[in-house]
Amino acid sequence: MPNYNKVQLIGNLAREVELKYSTNGTAIADMIVAVSESYKDGETQKAYTNFIEVVAFGKRAEILAEFGNKGDPIFIEGKLRIDKWLDKTTNQPRQKMIVVVDNSQFLG
């Protein structure tokens, strides 16, 4: 059976991009993209915002960290990945879903 893992987001950077480097020197940019949607509940217009964790690697990570600022509109294309680990305090398994960037573009 074929597999397809592709995500496209348009939103705003919810905080400053955090740039760090792995032990082998690879740049890693962690960011949160806020994606809002609005809907009608009876006569009332409501809005909901999803805060999505996004990570980029290499040169793209450095560019995102250099030029990205909190509130900037951005397009992200990537794939979903689930990170799993053991919580150090409770020793319970934890996991979170993130988007790994393949392509990005500032929209401002």
C-alpha cells in the first residue's frame, strides 16, 4: 500500500525561532506556527487557533532563524513526525507530533 506524508500550513510564527546546533554541527530551528480558523456557532462568529510545533534543519534552519520574527506570516510545507521519549521525572512514555520542514516561504 502506498504512503503519503505531506503537510502544508499557512500561519504566523507564534514566538521567535530558536536556533541550536547538534553535536555534529547541524543547525536545528524550533518554532511554533499559529494557524487560526473561524467558524460560526449559531449567530456567533468564533475563532480557534492551533499552535503547531515545527522543526527545520541545516541551511533552511539558519535562514528561518535569521529572518523569522514573532508574528511573521509564513508558509510551511513538510511532513509529520512523532517524537517519542521517556519522561525523566515520571518515567512514563511521552510523544508529540511535529512538522519537519521540507520547504518554507515568508509571506510578509
